[in-house]
Amino acid sequence: MSVQVEKLEHNMARLTIEVDAEQFAAAEKRAYNKRKGSFSLPGFRKGKVPMNVIERAYGAGIFYEDAANDLMPKAYEEAVEESGLEIVSQPEINVTQIGKGQAFIFTAEVAVRPEVELGQYKGLDVDSVPVEVTDEEVEAKLKEAQLQNAREITVEDRPVKEGDVIKLDYAGTIDGVPFDGGTATNQNLEIGSHSFIDTFEDQLVGLNIGDEKDVEVTFPEEYHAEELAGKPAVFHVKILGITEKQLPEIDDDFAQDTTEFDSLEEYKDDIRARLKLGKEEQAKNKMANQLIEKVIETSTMDIPDAMIEAQVDQQLQEFQQRLSYQGMDFDQYLQYSGRGVDAVRENMRPDAKKNIQGSLVLEQIAKEEGITASDEDLRAELEKMATMYQMDVEQIEGFMPDEEKESMKRNLATQKAVDFLVEHANVVEASDDLDFEEE
């Protein structure tokens, strides 16, 4: 195998990869051996037709595609290693020569990691981000904990009120005609959650178990199902059951029963400390983002379109995963949003470019400042993962490939570069405007 490298504009490169004729012939033979059982010709038992007979019957190129697919992955991998290029996109493959007794030649057009000429990155001004935890925020967290520890009590002697969780049947119609998704049985609904459209929940307040009622509502103008958007509907509702949440008192006993603390004050102090830690991290990230944008503005780099498209591919895949966690597939999202895949990709492209620019300048800062991640840094990160997944760190190390460990070390070095930026910035404290009275 041999490779020639041609540098193209905008940090693109073309690899011309040649595999000798003997290797191509061997790949054809492997393709024949895999597929011979599917051929049946007169005078031969199935699976026993000689290769040259199949080629005469179906054409000399019958096994070319399989042979090419057999050879290309390894040949491309070896060519990349031999070229020494740092490739940042999937290759665009084009076969330029294929045939009996000939070398197999194909090209791979790829994006190459751009060189970065850094602008100023030390001593940059950055606005300070105040870090303050209010009593209201602490109380809100206590309220969340109170709700999480609430008991649900069955109610039989009073009507529905705000905050109740009811069980109901409903059947919806528009102009007297049922519609898809408009009927359900034994459905739970929290009154006041506003999870149903319009004033649906409000109209159930005051009903008793066993009561039935026609609830009149109007679908929002921008409802995800276009055939329902803006239309009035009637839901025939029957109340099957009522439960209410019984909230525990927020006191020392609550702290002792639900946390490791002996008193409510200790619990509040812990909540305040955790909130402050989170806000400090958010403040640091906000300042870092300001600084990274300033470095990008004064740096130069020529980012190839193929690199941006690869980043968009990654972002799109992550978006699809998030949708699946929410119980929605991507096709449903496209239907509800009324957009096509191309529009979604176009919307992602500016963020993709910004993410690439940020990564490139941080990696260059790490390179120029000699910032690296040590084996000890990697071990500490693996220990965090082990704690998160409740595993032994040796288990994680065992199944993690070396390539992934090296990738983690690069990410850790990048994070150190972020810390370097913040540490070497001039933090500009926010100050209120002073008003002076005229004498």
C-alpha cells in the first residue's frame, strides 16, 4: 500500500491510496468465498460454481464492490497513520481505479485540524459575576425537599381543590367527533400543574368523586398537532379518585428523618454551601466563556466546512439522544416542529463553529503554555467516575480503551487551559453608578 498527500485549500487534504493488484485479487477471492453459496447456475450445484464462471455470467466486476469494501477501511487507516495528518472529519471516498490485474486506487478527501494563531489571551478584562445565595433560595430548596417527602392521602369526603392529584377518565371531541389522543382512562392529573390545555384543570375544582362534567377548552394556536391548533374542544370527564399531599413540618425532626444532619440549621447551612458552590462554578464558567470569546475574536484560524459538518453531526446525534430520553423520536420532533432535517442542521451550525473555535484556541493555549494532564489527573477523574457509577476504579480502567484515556487527558488539559485563562484575567468588579447632587 502507498499513499500520496495533496494539500488543498481551507485545511483540506486529499489522500491518494494505492493497494497493489495482488491484494485486490486476494480481496476478490475472499468476496467470492463469502458469496458463492448464493449463486446457482445450470450444470453446477449451488455454492460450487467456480469464480471465473460467475464472472463470465455476471460480469468481471461482480466482486469489485465487496473487494473494495474489504480493503478500504484498513488501507485508509494505514494511510492516515503514514500521512501524519491530524484528520478532523469523515473521509469523502472516491474510487479512481478498479479492475482485473490492476492496482486498486481510491482517494479520501478529509479536513485537517487548522493551525491557530492566537491573539491576546493573558491579562484580558472580564466582568465579575456576583455569587450570592439568598434566604429565599434556601427556603425554595427546603420546599422541594418537603414536596419530595410528602405523603399522598386518599380523600373521599370533599371536592377537588388546587394541589390535589386526581384520577379521571376523559373523552375529547371537536364538533362532536372524537380525535386521536383525546381519550384516556385512569389518568392521573395534578390540579394546578397546568399540564393540560387552557382552563381544563380549573374547571375540575369543586367536583366530587363520581361526578361527570363536560369541560370546554380551546387548543393553543401554536399547538404541536396542526389539525387541533386553535380549535375549541369538549372533554367529557369523570372523577374516579382524589388524593392530597400531606406535607411534613420543616423542623429538626424533618432534618433528622431525611438527611444526615441533626438539626434544621445544619441542614440549611449545607443547602447554602451547596448552592454557593454551584453558583461559584456557574460564575467561573460565565467568565471563562467571556474570555474564550475574546480570544476567538483576536485569533485567526481557517476552519474547513467538513470539520463544521462533523461537529453538526455530533450535535445532532446528542440532540436525538436527549429526545429519546424524553420519550420522543427525531421524526416526531420534526413533525411537531414543522421543520426538516436541513433546517435543524442549519440552526446548529453557528454553535458548532463556535464550539470548534473554542476548542482550538484552548488547545493552542495549552500547547503554548505547556499545559498537560498527568496520569494522576486521569486517575482522579476515573475515581470520580467510579464513585458516580458505584464501581471500582480498576473496573473502569479495565474496560476503557487507551484511546479513550488519551482523549480524557486531552479534555483535562483543555479544562486546565480554561483555568489558566481565568487565573490570568483582570476581573472587573461591577459597581453601581454614583449619583451626585448638584450644589
